[in-house]
Amino acid sequence: MTLDVMQIQEILPHRYPFLLVDRVTEIVKNESLTAYKNVSISEPVFEGHFPGHPIYPGVMILEGMAQAGGILAFKSMDDLSDEEVRNKVVYFMSIDKAKFRNPVRPGDRLEYRVSVIKHKGAIWMLKGEAYVDDVLASEAELKAMIVDK
């Protein structure tokens, strides 16, 4: 299953400049998701991070992982109608074991690989990894909860 940016916007409330997932390339419900973001020099964050030496901020990488994890959680919940999905949102509860291995720069394709560690009710524990050209750039464990808006 693949999702384009228009389909992603039906799931996530985020919009430009804070929608950080461009496309989902693979979903295995209740197991994993692969998605990507094309990092462009035209993004507002590069005006200040850092002029003359642009590096995509680690917090933005983590947020992109979290958004990808939210998509995985929503697409794994077969019992929700489209209307119910529109009335729910994913909230971050915690980020643990975050590590930044390699810098991400303009022109990179940042690939998110998210997998389910544990799922119980509305709570999701996820392992997130971000790669550029199959080289690990960042990783973290994420906990999120799906709640009513």
C-alpha cells in the first residue's frame, strides 16, 4: 500500500511547512511502515539552521518519524471509519533512546522506517529509524496515543 501527500493529509492534521512525510511507500498493518521526505534547501528551517552550512534539525527528523508512526497507527486500525479517523489525532507521549548518527542535508531523501514494538488499546510504542542512502541518520523509540480531537 502506498500513500501520496494528499492521502497523507486525510490522516494527519499537519500542513506545510510542518507536514514532514511526502510519500508512504509501504505499510504492513500492525507491523511496519516505510515513507520518505525530500529535504529541500527551500525549506524555511534552513534560513537559521545554519546559514552557509545547512543541516536538517534532529528535532525535525524525530517529528517526521512520529508523523510516519501516526500514519502506521491509523492505517492499522481497521475498525475505524473514515469519519472516525477525521475525529481523532495522534499525540506524542515520549521519545526515548534518540540518537543522531549522520547529518541530513538539503538534497537528501530522508527515508523513515517505523516498526511496532508494542500496541495496546490506544497506545503505540514504535521504533523509528531515518536513513539517507541506506545509511542510518537517526533512531529513536516513540510512544504515542490516539485520542479524540
